[in-house]
Amino acid sequence: MARSVPGTPLDSGQARAVAEEIGKDTDTAPDVVEEIYQQELSSLASEAKITQFLGVIATRRVRMMLKKH
């Protein structure tokens, strides 16, 4: 699994809640959502100079990605 980015929901106790919320909205298993989220977050973090909103951006991107399928 990809590395965690400090200050993001996956680094705190909110990771499961975020995955469950997106999972309910998209009919996707929370474990799958969490893995996709972690990958998206790592991808964004690798190029980001400002990391404050990476969790929000990754959440939005994962939600859009899963709603398309």
C-alpha cells in the first residue's frame, strides 16, 4: 500500500469514515475505496508543494472516479 501523508484523513482516525462514506455513495466496498484513496493521495503528494488540502482533493477525485463506474 502507498505511503501515508501527514495531516490527511488517512493519517488520522477519519480514514475509515471517509472510505465508508464514499463507499455508501458509490456502492463500493470501503476497503477498495480506502486503497484507491491512498493511491490517489500518494500520487497527489508526490508533486504537491502545499499539502494542506490533499485529503479534500483526493476525496473528490476518488468520488468522481467511482461514480463514473
